[in-house]
Amino acid sequence: MQLPTPGEGSGRVVLAPVGDLDIATVPGLERALDEALGRVGLLEIVVDLSAVTFLDSTAVAALLRGAAEAVGRGATLRLIDPQPVVSRVLRITAVGRLLGLPDDHGDRPPGVADPAPWRR
């Protein structure tokens, strides 16, 4: 995982996990989320899922806990660039929109801007 992004103090942290996020690897994700949540001036945690090949229910639960904790601290947590299999898990569990992903029609949740308009 990568932590933090360039521009220390910007209030934005990007986590970029690689591989499977499952019961064996979720403790590392939780530690990274806890570290990010502990940063002074945190405004946003972005979890880049572009290199995540699998996501199980323990990872979904960890992301939801992180998002709830972020909101409690006046920040947000959002996901970007999930692989198709990961996107499907998030869609089936109906949590993608809660975590800042567009719905099936490409609509983003209210207040969430397109994270990377230059990637189109």
C-alpha cells in the first residue's frame, strides 16, 4: 500500500493495495486505514483499487468501517478504478455507491466529483 500521497499536509491520502484483499490481507488494509485516519487535517482517503484482483466480505467490511470512521472525523473515503470482478462484488453487495463509486448508469453519489477526468 502507498501512504501518503505527495504534498504532505494536503489532507488527501491515497492507498493503493495490490493483489487480493481477503481475510489474510485485510489486517494490512485496516492498519493503513487507521494510519490515514489518524492524520491531522485529513479531508479525504482515496483507495485506488486498480491493482486489486479480488475482494471478499472482510475487505468490504473494512472499507465500510473506514468510511464510517472518516465521516465521523469530518473526512471522506472513496474508491477509484476497481477491476471488473471487484466492481461486481461492490455492486452485488450494494456498497459501491456508499464508497463513492458511480452506479450502473455512471451516476456518482451527490457531492462526489469525477476523480480522474483526464483518464478518459
